[in-house]
Amino acid sequence: METRQRTLVKGMIWIALGLVTMSLVGLLFTGSVAVGGTMALVNSAIGFVSYVLYERVWSGVRWGRHV
């Protein structure tokens, strides 16, 4: 089982990668740094919360683990 701290660090790193990617995609599609950045921030916030909840739920599932 993972600690909460590990889950949060993994989530922050994943979101940082997604933030950069989404910023570039948003910029390419809209031509605006502000709009692209806003899209990336909103997406990253939603993705971070979803990821942490998902990981915490799965950390309690015993199926498929060899103990």
C-alpha cells in the first residue's frame, strides 16, 4: 500500500507534465497563451483531484495483490 504522501507526489509530478502538455495544446488550438493556460490549469486541477481519489480507492482494493 502507498502512503498518502507518495500518492500526492506522484499526482503532482503527473499534473506538472499534463500542465505543460495542455498549455501547448491550448496555445496551438486557440493561439492565446491566456486561454491555453487557463484551459490547462482547469484541466490539471480536475485531473489532480481525480487522480488522488482514484489512487486512494485502489490502495484499499486487495484484488490482484500478492501479499
